[in-house]
Amino acid sequence: MGRKMDRAAEIRATLERSFDAQFLEVVDESAQHNGHAGAPDGGQSHFRVRIRAPELSAMSRINRHRAIHGAIGSDLMGKIHALAIEVDA
């Protein structure tokens, strides 16, 4: 049985499957939020995504966020407390 993929790797994998990303970075920022409301023990709750993908360039900011949230999927999004998104259009 293989090791369970961490959430940052899961986020990266879903975005790589959904977009033709020229640049993609997924950063787990959970340690910066230890002790804050909504920050569970064990981390893997706060992430930052930096992405450059041609599919996102013509979209409005809200549609970019919707596309990224949709690509990640409701199951995985339900396990994330906070997701910061930076799109380089």
C-alpha cells in the first residue's frame, strides 16, 4: 500500500490535469497559522497557489478562482481551510 499523497501534492496534481500550466507552485502555509481559529492540528489547511496558464488569462478574477476551485474539486476543497490564489495572466 502506497503512502497517502499530501494535500499540496493533491492540489498540484489536480491543477496539472486541468490546466496547461506554464508555471505552477503550491505552497503549504499552514505553519504560519498554527493556533489560529480554523487551523487544525496537523496542518495541511492553508495553501497558496501561484499559476500561469493560458486558459485562465482571458477570465475575470472571479472566474479564475471558480475554475481553480472547480479543478480542485469539492471533496478536496472541503478539507482546506484557506486557499490563496495568484494568477499570472
